Amino acid sequence: MDAKTLYENLRKIQEPKGYYFNKDMEMTLPLLESLLTNKERHGYMACPCRLANGELEADKDIICPCVYREEDVKEYGACFCALYVSKEYNDGTIEKQYVPERRPPEKILF
Amino acid sequence: MDDIKVYALSTCIHCRNAKKYLDECGVKYNCVHVDELSGDERKEIVQQIKDLNPAVSFPTIVIKDTVVVGYHKDKIDKALEKEGIK
């Protein structure tokens, strides 16, 4: 699968839930490519902007879409990677800010 | 080269953008891709990052004595100026 196919597949699932891909494709396409890289590396699409442990059980919270996405998009309009954003973020009606890490560092085991 | 160290992930877009920005600034840096390390080396580097940035998030950029967490052009600029690099 390539990044564009992944984009189309996920878009259909995520948009009805209120999560949109960042319209900045210079962010979104490399992030989707990185998700595919992590799928090859680990067997699952671990968050590209976090240090994965490499074991499914230990990385469950950061398999994209991560468990932190909901709160981050609610608070900042974007997830930690800024792959998924709110409609307002893409429309430019909210200020774009850097999303601080919400994952507890204790989750990094290896 | 040893003045600036970037702890990054090879898959992370914020890390990639930060490195690109440092390149544009014309400064040299040493980059470690933590996701490509394993075993003791990885443990050692993760501990180093924890001491600098307890959240262990990426990129963690060390500009001499200043630590910049995340990709913030303004913070990178300030640190480069403060440390007399730019």
C-alpha cells in the first residue's frame, strides 16, 4: 500500500468521526509514509512522532490513531503529530499551536 | 558540530522540519535517530534525553547549554543567538 491509498482509506473512516487529515500535505503525506514504515518495522502503525517500544502490548496507546488524539484535538485542534486535526484547524479559524506530549514517559520501556 | 545535538526519530515530521530549519540556518549539528538504536545504546540515549526533557519527546534539541523541546523556530533562533552561534 502507498501513502495515498492509506490516505483515502483512512479518510473515509475518520472524517465521519470529526477527524480530518491536516490539509498541509507536506506534513500529511510524509506522516502517512512513516506510518507505513512503522507497520513494516513493528507490524502495526505506531505513532511516527513517538518512540515505539516495538511490542504491540506496550505500544497499544500509540497505535495511530493514538488514545491521546481525542483530548489533543479537543484542546489544541490537532493530535501530537498534527496528522489528524479538527475542521476549525484546517479552516484556519483556530490558532495553530505546538501540541505538547501527553503520553507519560514511563510508557517508554526499551 | 558538537555544539548542537538533535535527538530525533527518523519517522517524525517535527524532527525532520527542525533539522531542515537548522540546515537553513547554516549550522552544523549531530543527530541521533533514537528509533534506529537498540539495546544498551538505546537505553543510554533515552536516559540522556530524560535528563534533558523528562517528557522524552522529539525532537529534543541541545544547543550548548540550552534545550529546545519540539520544533519551534523562535526558540531555536533565541537559543542560537544566546549561545553565540548565530
